[in-house]
Amino acid sequence: MDEIRARRVLSDGGRLRVSVADAEDTLPTVREASPEEESGRSLALVEALADDWGAEPRPGGIGKTVWFELHSEAKEKLCQGPVALTAWSEFPMSR
């Protein structure tokens, strides 16, 4: 089983950065999934909702890290519009 690590950091300025690292070397790319496909939409959602995102090889040469950032206005953006989130959970952040 592959090991996957997730990290979330909330800066003093209200910016949330979430990163996920795994041992797969292939960097992800945004693509358009067909209605019949059961996967392939994650990065399209990240690109639509995040203020910034990226992917890079991990130091040491094994695997990659994919990250995204949400600024303090993100909570308001996600809670408005035709597809608003019905709940926003707050959770402790590591620094």
C-alpha cells in the first residue's frame, strides 16, 4: 500500500495551504473527464476553487507533492452562489 501524507497550514494572514504527498512520480495535470468516467475531476475542482495550486517532485527524488491555497476570502466564496457548501467545518491547523 502506498503511503500518502497530508498537511494543512493556516498562516497568520488567514491563508490555508493544504499539501498532499505520495510516492508516485507522475505529476498530475488538469483534464476534462467525460460523464461516464468515475475519476479525473479532482484537479478541475481544485483549479476552480483554489486561489493557487501546484505540483512538484518531492525532495530526495521519490514521489510528488500537490498543494493548493485558499485565502481568507475563500470561505465566503465557497458559501455563496448556486453550488454553495452547506457547511464549513473548522479544524485545528498544524504550523
